Amino acid sequence: MDTKGRLNALEVALNNEMRERQFYLKHAERTKNHLGRAMFLQIADEELEHHERIQELRKKWQNNEKWPETIPLKVKETKVDTILKDFLRETDDISEADDDDRQAIETAIDFEDRGAAFYSGLREEVSDPKEKAFFDLLARIEHEHWASLRDTQDFLNDPAAWYTKSEHHGLEG
């Protein structure tokens, strides 16, 4: 992928990260479900950090027309995978999710799935090891968001089945 292609890909990533952040903030404000709100707010914060890091990368890349040597390749590790378990450990207040909550989670799952595929595709198209590592990190975080949202979706749809699955109960006989 040439420099122009990379910069275009970063523009797409910037737009996606900001669009997703706005989506998560909107649904965090709308939902009455405390778990959904916590999940949406955490992912919104992480999407903002991704946006800021990609924006910094784009600016430096535009000036140098190559992968910047001085930009840190790290973004914070996602905390989204602990939200459901922490939430359940800290509260008994499991408010019912409504159809809008379920649809928002379904849409978010799709966002994160496409984001993971997008960053994985970028990772495969570049040869610089630092560049590969950066896009791999973003792909893995988007995948973790996807997995956590699926887990939350499973819990909201059928808490009893979720507890059975998460606690690995088996039949004895």
C-alpha cells in the first residue's frame, strides 16, 4: 500500500472511530440499563483514544510521508472485557434491557466486527513491523469489544443461560 493509500485508510479509520464514539455516547445517555450504559461509556472512551492516536499518526505521516519514528505504538489495553463481571459483582440492580438496547448492542457488535476486519486488512497490506503491530493492536482491541458486546448480549437475552455458561456448570450423574 502506498502513502496515499495509507493516509486514505487512516481517514476512514478516523471517521469510523468518531462515528462509533458518537453512537456509544448516544446510547449510553439513552439507556436505562446500567450495564449497557457502563459498556457503552467504556467503549466510547476507548474509541476516543483510538481516534486521538490515529489522528496523531496521520499528522506525523503527512509531514514525513513515512511511518513516524517518534509516535508511540501503544494505545491503552481495553477494559471492556471486565465490565460485565465487575458490574455483576458490584450490584444486584439488573434493569431490564429494552428493544432499543438490544438493537444498539447488535449494531455495536457489527461496528466492532467490521472494525476488527478493517484493521486486520490494513495489517496484512503493510510490511513495516511497527505498522503491522499498530494495526494488529487495533484489530485485537476491536475484537475484544466485539466479544464483550456478544457476552453482554447473551447476558441480557438470557441471564440464567449466561450464568450457566460462564460458571461452566455441568450435569452430574
